[in-house]
Amino acid sequence: MAEVVLQGITKIYDSGLPVVNNIDVKISDKEFVVLVGPSGCGKSTTLRMIAGLEEITSGDLFIDGKKVNDIPPKNRDIAMVFQNYALYPHMTVYENMAFGLKLRKYDKEEIKKRVTEAARILDLEAFLDRKPRALSGGQRQRVAVGRAIVRKPKVFLFDEPLSNLDAKLRVQMRTEISKLHKKLDATMIYVTHDQTEAMTMGDRIVVMKDGVVQQIETPMNLYSKPVNKFVAGFIGSPAMNFIKGKIVTDSTSKFVSDGNSLSLNIPISQFDSLKAYQNKSIFLGIRPENISDSPISNNSTEAEVRIDVIEPMGNEIFLYFQVDNEQFICRKTTHDLPAPGSMKKLYFDLSKLNFFDAETELVI
């Protein structure tokens, strides 16, 4: 069973500041887990500690039930796919994929069997005699993945493998890697800064910030139930809209933004959790798809705004506008285009409001 367990894993460099701080993550056998976060959050360092390429400062790492802190990379039974492919330019595709097996003294027939099987899975059979310079970026990345597959490791590690590809190829390759996971039924740990990759590929997602795990959840739970403002803003494209304000109660309870340009009634279902925040600063968050140019439901409030920028995206349109000098985005699917600078009546779905403590930024 290729379970990977990180217990209190910490990495501290010479500066004395932890790059990865006390991480606890349990990755089940055959699970596809994505580590995601902004640049510098410690996700690649975490992956490199799992691979054995970085020394663990403190904490314990287990692979398949065995503590591997002091075991060298070659003995951990893992295979890693790097961002830059790391192919040998003077070798053919076949030789690149076979190289690791030759070093481990596998016989020629076994090597041929494994390379041929991997080439078939990755649709590389027609390219086995070519050298990397004669391949496209997507084909080179598939060769790098193939080199990992032939090893038949317990755990596959991917370090931002698609970041060098163009947008179309990235979409194609993330689909291929997801299919590969189902075919191989293997444990995979994947690092990316792209939340779209994380949402579309992972069984579970580990969101990191400043070396600390913020939340571990399935993609849809992460999207609908973020634990704090950072996760809510990081997951989702376009990002969630935020505005600071207070809960004010007179005849009804309302959220009123600090600049008084937005006032929204509080749904009864959320009132109890917000009682303690009356006249205290909080953040309201609402996703772009929950603002519309027509009433979304009976539970919506209208606001008139000035449209600053319009982005036609084909099947949808993004409208940009200001609320208290904060940029908001509305995602609409109708195709009537308001003129930039015009006033537009928009509707906020009150059942989809999110509230966050202004000091801790935790969800309320």
C-alpha cells in the first residue's frame, strides 16, 4: 500500500525562517493529491522532501508505512516528473525512457516490455527513435512521464510539469495525466500554482500559504466551503469578490460596506452566526457567478453600479465595476454588452454570501 504520511514536517534554511512549517498530511493509497498555492508557499520544497532531494529539518515522513527521513531518493521507490523535462538530448525517446532501468540492471527484454507499454499508454510509439529536439513540448513532457511510468514506483511526484506548455497543451496534458492516474491506479502527488489544474485533477487539494497548510479538501468542498479568506480568494477563477464593512441592525439586519456604496440584507439562515459581529468589521465575499444582471432568485438584492471594463469571453462576459474602490467582477452569460462607463443594475444572490472575520480572516 503506497500511503504517504507527513507528520509535523518542517524545513528551515540558514535564515532561520521555516519555509515549510509543521505540515501534517495523510495521502491514501492510489489517491491523487494536489499541493497548490502562490509562489514561495513551500509546495515544491514539500515535494522535494518527499522525494528525498531536500533534507527534513524536523518531523517524520512515511512511505508505505516505512519511515524514510534518512533513506536516499533512489531507495524510496518514487519517481519524479520535473518542470523542465530533464531529458538527455543525445538519447532517443526509447533510450531516455529506458535509462533508469538500465542503471538498475534490468534485462533487455524487461526494459523493452516496459518502455513499449509506457509508449502505448502515452501515444509515443511513433516517436521512440526520435531525439528530444525533434519533439514538441507536449511530447517531451509525455516522455518525461513515460520515464517515470517504466519504473513502476509506489508514488509518482509531479513538480509543476505543465508550466512550460502553452494554454491549449496544458489543458490537453492535464486530461492525459488524470487518465493516466486512473489507468495506473497509483498514488500521485502533484504540485502547481495553477488553481484550475488543482480543481480539475485532484481527488483532494492541499492549499498552502507561507509554508502552512490552510485547508485540505475535495475540490468542490474547497470551492463551496473555504475555511478562510485566503482559500476563498485563491480557489476560483475569476476570484471571489471581497469588501469590508459591518453588520448593522435596525428594522432588519444588513451588511453595509465601509464606504456605504453597498448594502445587502442578511439571510435569516446566516443571522445567528453574525450576531456577535454587529458593528464590528468583517469581510463580505461573493463569487462573480453569484452577481447577475437579472434577478437570480427571490433572495437577491439589486445595486446600480458603473461598468468600468467589459471582457467578452465567448460563452460568458465579465463585467468589472467598483465598490468602495474595490474591484468587483460579475460573470454573466447573456450576450447584451453594456457600454463601458454606463450604469447597470446588478443583482446579488443573498443565499451565496460569505463572511470572514476581519482580524483572523477565518470564515464566520
